[in-house]
Amino acid sequence: MISNMISYENMGKNDKLINKILENRSISYKEAERLLCKLGFELEVCGSHHVFRKKGYFKNISIKKRKQLLPYQLRDLKEVLRDHGY
């Protein structure tokens, strides 16, 4: 149990965030934006929707700017992570 805590402490911010998503724990819009940009997505704002696009990736990710992501948005992020090898 101690070794798990130590390895978790040595993880970077992005690794911790990825683990939160894979464990179905809610994240904020800002965290999602940071992660998607880190994965190479570009943000386009269309009214209240924030659309993340990546050249060569088949799906656009649309997220409304709210305090916490909705469950379907978390599922979309999880799919993106799987497609990127996480």
C-alpha cells in the first residue's frame, strides 16, 4: 500500500488527471482543456460550446464551459485517452 502512495506522489499533473478520468472521477473544464491541448487538440469557441479538434483525429470533442464535466463528456474524454494509448 505504501508503494502505491509513493508512486502516486511521483506522478505528474497530467498523469494524475488521466487517472482521474480513467477512474470515472469528475474533472473541471479547465483540467479537460489543459489535457486536450497537451494531446494536440486545438480549441474553437462557437457560442457557449468549446470544440476541440485535432488534425487526423476522427472525432471532435464538444464541451460546454461549466464547473464540472457532464458524464457523457467524461466518456468522450475517456475514449480520446484510449485512442491515444492510455
